[in-house]
Amino acid sequence: MFKSKISRRLVIPFLILMAASISLLGGYLLHFFYGEHMQQQEAELRRADGLVDTLLSGVLLQDEKKQQAEALQLEKNLQDISERTGMRITVVRADGRVLADSSEPAEHMGNHLERPEIQGILHTPVQDTAIRWSETLNENMLYVATPVYDRSGELQGFIRTALPLTPIEASFAHTQEVVLWALLVTALLTILVGLLLAHRQIRPIRQMTEDAFCIIHGDLTKRLEIYTGDELEILAHTINQLTNKLSAKIRALSAAAHERAL
């Protein structure tokens, strides 16, 4: 099929357009599914963070001496909540020092004031989120931090919850595989349909070319039998009329020549 120039002009642009369209569609679908996964996870974490904030915010409203005295019990409470919810929970003072964490002893953790989710609150005093690599747990985490204020409106600290992105990444990888396979099958079917349609369009043209060569080489009995119901059929009918007129003209000239010879 691709030996014909018209075949290449018909099929190659179609294949390029199809490949570009499927690539754009695939990129959009993957972006959409990933965004949906992340929004669901973030919404779930925000709801859970609100509940944790209700339970633990009172700790940050105590004086520092009392906080230190209750740090071990607070850490145990965080671990209990973490086991039930699967979340990592961190209580952070306003200066960035960690008061307690559900995964690591507070004394082993550095200052958290520069963490993106904490910095987001300092610039916009509402809940903020961040996705980043956890050096403590060695995996990607989705963080939500909530500020805690006293009655005078002064910032006392932060309640931070986090969920690992490993389940989301695994789910997204599965979704990505399904989408890519679906796009691959679609691409193959589209290519097959495109080739069949191109062959259907080219076949009458090829037949016309072969019949026209026969006429050129003197076979004036040859007629183009093209029944496509479109411009190709009109063109074939026109060529047949020209052939008929040419054949009649040649017969007339032959008869006149024969009469003169007698």
C-alpha cells in the first residue's frame, strides 16, 4: 500500500494525527486520575487532621513546663491514634521544636519551622499541605498542618498529620498500566481502521490507473468500471465517454480511409 504516493499522503498524516491525539489523551487521563487520587487523599487527611486537632490542640495551649511533663504520655497517645488511623502525627511548637511525634522520639527530630507545610501556615494562617520525601520514614508523604492559636489569637504551635503516598503511587501505577494498555489497543485498532479505509479509497484509483494504461496502449474496448458513488465514479464515467468518442472518431476515420482506398 505504501508504494503509492497517494497512499503515503493519505495514511501518514492520519497516523501522525492519531498518534498525537492519543498521546494527548493519555497524558490528560493520567494527569486527571493522579489529581483525583491526590484530592481524595488530601480531603481525607484534612478531615482526619481536624479531628486530631480537636483532640490535641489543648496540649499546645499549656505552658512549656507542663508540656514537657506530659510529653511521654502525649507521644503514647499519638502512637495509639496513629495505629488506629494509619497517619503519622506530629505536634510542633510555634518555634518549630517538635513536642511529640507518633513515629520518632521528639529529641531525635530537628526543628520543623522550615518545613514547607509549616512555612505555608506562617504565610497564610490556615491549613496547608505539602508533598515531599520524609527523611525519617524514607518515603513520599502527604502532609497537612493546622495552626493552633490561643484565645488572644497568638500562634502556639502546629498539629501536623501525614499519610504515606505509597498506596496512592501503587494505585496510580496500576491505573497508568490500564490506561496505557487501553490506549495501545485503541491505537492499534485506529491504525487498522485507517489502513482499511485508505485501502478502500486507493483501490478504485489504482484500478482506474491500470485501465487508463490499457486505453493508452490501444485497448479502446476497455472501460472503467468504478461504482463508488462519488467524484471518482464521475471521473471514470467521463473517461469512458472520452474513450467512446475517441473510438468512434477512429472508426470514422478508418471508414473514410477505406472508402478513399476503393
